[in-house]
Amino acid sequence: MATKKRAASSQSAQSDAETVTRPDWRLGASLPWFLSARQSLMAAERAQRLPHALLLKGPPGIGKGAFAEWVARFALCEYAERSPCGVCHSCQLHAAGNHPDLRRIAPPPGKNQIPVDAIRQLIGDLALKSYRGARKVGIVDPADALNSAGANAFLKTLEEPGQGTLLLLVAHRIDRLPATIRSRCQQMALPGPTTAQATQWLETQGDAPWSGLLNLVNNAPLAALALVESGAADLPADMESLYQALRRGGPVDLIAAAEICHKEFPQLRLTWLESWATHRIYAAAGVAMDQDIKAFDLPVAASTPHIESLFALIDQTRAAMGHLRGSVNAQMVFEGVLATFARCVRSSVS
Ligand SMILES: [Zn+2]
């Protein structure tokens, strides 16, 4: 097994700091699975019914941050009837990355939470008069990263935002947000793409084994792009070749394989193994595996000889995901998981 870095030839896949800290509004304007969301917001704007606080919710890795940037650009554009026009002064300021009426907050690098000071700064900035005499926009991405002090500090602004203020909260898991925050926002569920949409879009971004990668990230295309950026493009093929070697029945050095697994993308390899077992349980139960069905909702399986090994593999991979976050001997964890994997493969062949 060997994993090599292979970058997609994509502008949006660039890993420069700008892309990391500020999602590209052009993605939000173009991703096909957000078409109806864009249309409904534009209709709300025409009817002058854009809410003052919008909670954009949906699974991670589908482009919600980019969508929020598009909403900000669209709301700040000075030509409502053809916004975002791209030519007005507001659009130019946004393109240059320094629109004075737009503020964004996120956790500091390496942190999981947004500090309460950052929220207070945002609240203070939004309370000031608009520089361009129009809207002011604040983006909190991800809002799940607000701690309770930050959420409490934010409540009054959500309740009584200043004239023309638009707050955009981006959330992967809204159950992590206090009910007091949720109830003060209009919620908008952003859908993820179908598998066909995701694959089609990714193929325009560059050449990579997208199908296998999408499988590892719950069909989230931006997360699949990030895997390629991090050098994990060949991981599905690596795991497949281990599977094929076991299937052929010859000698396989599981200790060496475990060493690679725990050193290179261990969590992803566990996800691959869990997905592999889940697909086989579905097949054994005669149920078509759908990308949208979560591995947590396993069907009652038919009693095939290897079904118990498959369930054992799923249990073991899930336990290993937890163990790897702590201080454990990762080599031993993988040796155990791969031994069960080998049992699954060989019992299904025999
Ligand atoms: Zn404009």
C-alpha cells in the first residue's frame, strides 16, 4: 500500500490561506445543489422579505460557507435587481476581501470554539453605521463553535439587530446550538448533492477517484476535494488492493499493513473498512445500498456464514475510532481490526 499526494487541477482546491479562511463566494453562486436555495433567497429579497438572521444548516463539506459568502455578496450588492452584479463598488470591495460592512468570525486556527471576545467585537462592529449606507452583514461560521458564553452574548443582537443588519450563521450540527439561538433565526436547510451531482461537479475540478473518495465522506464533494489536497486520493485504491490480496488467499503481511494504516490517515481507513462491511451486510440482506443510507441504520441481515464477522468488524472499527483519539497503541488496534477484516474476506470467499 502506498499513498501519494495527487492534487486536483482546480482553482477551488487551492490550499492557500485565503481559501481556507474565506470560502469562495463563486462556489456558493455556482454549486448546482444550491440552485433552489439561491432562487428562494433572491425571491425573498425581491419581496423585501429577507430575514435579519439566517441559520444555514446542512452536512459538512457541501459548501455552506461558500453559500454564506454568496448571500453576503448578494445582500451587499448595490443593484438589487441584478445582484450580485460584480461591478458596483460594493461587489468590488467584496472581491478585494475588505468590504467594510461585512464581518466574519470563526474559531482561531487550531481551536474548536469561537472566543466570546470575537462575538463582542462582531456585535460592536455591527452596531456601527453602515459605511456604504446600506446593509451590514455578519457571518458566523461555524455557529456550532459558539460556546455558551458566546451564544448568550449574541442573543440580544439576534433579537434586535440594527437597521439593515443581516446575520448569517452556518451550522453543521444545529443540535449543538442552544435553542435560544435557533429560535431567533430563520432556518434554511441546505441540501447535499445527489451522488451523480457530486461526481459530475468533482469531475470538473480535476482527475481523482471521486467515487471511492465520496464514499469516505458521506458524499460531501468539498470534503472529497479536501481529501485529495491532503494526499489521501489513493487511499480507497490502497484499501481495495489489500482486500484483493486477502481475497486471493495468498500470504499477506497484516502487521506491515497495520503499520501503514495507523501512520497514514487512520480514521479514514477505519471509515473505509466500516463502509466496506456495511455494503456487504446490505448485499447479504438483499437491500440495495444507497449512498444516503447511513451506516448506523443497518438492516436485519440474512444469515450468511460471514455475517457475524462483518458486524464484528463494524463494532471494532467504531471502537477503534474512539480509541485512536486517546493514547493507545495504534499498531495493535489496527492489527486487531485487520485480523477481523481478513476473517471477513476469507470467510466470504470460502
Ligand atoms: Zn454589485
